[in-house]
Amino acid sequence: MFKNLHSAAFDCAPHVGRGVYTVPDVARILNIPMSKTRRWITGYWRLDSEGQRQHYTGAIDRGSWGTGRDKAVNFLALIEVFTFAALRNEGVSAQRIMKARQELCQRFDTVFPFAFRRFFTDGQQMFVTLEDCREALLIVGERGQTAFKNMIEPFYRKIDFCNETSLAEKYWPLGKERAVVIDPHRGFGRPTVSGTNITTESIAHMVLPGEPAQFVSEMYDIPEAAVKDAVDFERQIAA
């Protein structure tokens, strides 16, 4: 059951309910430098040993479409980019991540292993078995399981998973206690106020020029705290 849900159902053209994110969107939402985001999603060109230009594929091989500047990804691919970035920040090489990702695809029977619940919940137990492979993803320097726990647990607390597929379905960039959510079923996947289709961008466009938060709260019929969360998020990604 999972195989069909994890591959064919999401590995296609843009579709309502799956989110559509351009490379600049991904960089902005996840607060990752544009150059890295573009390289991980679209790949890069490099001279080979014979001096010929060769194109190398990016880290994301599913849930994307288009080419060049028109390249875009769905919500699950966005989550995979975030996880890939977290691993790179811990010092894991891109090559090791890519190799281990292939192994995890087989173990979990999914094309989105970095957006799959078991990647986060089974991480420490999985570490022991993968460590024997020596090429696997979760050999995070000498800190081992501690590094993996420190890296994954805070991220896991920002994700809601679908009970049916065990795949990520919502991402809370400021944490689940705040009102901002990335939900592919709301606002076409744009950052919105939880439970609404109101984008954080539209709120910030009113508050930042000088509209009082109380007025915006009453206008949209949302708590004033949600207005503050939306503005905080927009300020954070603009910094």
C-alpha cells in the first residue's frame, strides 16, 4: 500500500493539495542560501577529468518538475530539502547523504525517506544497523547518535505526519506552539495562519507599513497573537 502512495501519487506534475514551491520559495521558507537551494534542487555543472562540462543531478530526484529557473517542487520535496540541509549542517557529506538516501528508500519502501515518519522516530535504532555499512547516512562524525538526536528531534517537533501514509503533511516553521504553518492543502502551500487560508505575507504587508496588529486581527477575525506570529515569521525569512 505504501509504495503506491509514496511514489506514483506524488511523483508527477503540479497538483492542488501537494504544494508548488519554486527554488526561491524553498530558499525563503527554509531560510537556506539561494545558491545551495538551487544546487540541491536543479543540480550543477562541473568540468570532468577531461575538461568537459558535465551536469550533476541535485539531491532531490522526486516530487519536482520543470527545468532551470522554472524548476519547482512539491511539499514532500521541500521537507526533504530541509532534512538534507540539516544533515549537511552537521557535517555529513553530500555524497554520503545521497548514498544512504537510496538505502533508506529501499528500507522504507518510499521515494521520500527524509519526509517519512520512521526516519525521525526510528533514527537512533537505525543508526546502529546503518553504521555497519560505513557508507550510510547516519554516521555523523564522532558524535554519532547524540548528533543525530540533537539534529532530528527539534525538526521532528515541527512536523505533522499523515496517519495513512506516514509522510509529512504539515510543517510548523516556528514550532507547533505558534500559528504559522506550511500546509499544502491551505493557501496552495504558502505559509499561512493555522486553520485559515490567510497568508503570512498578506498580514505582514499590512502590519509592517504601520497598520495596528489589533486592526488586522479584527479585520481577518484571527487572534492578535497569530498576527504577531505571522509578522515574526516574515521578518525572520527576510533577515
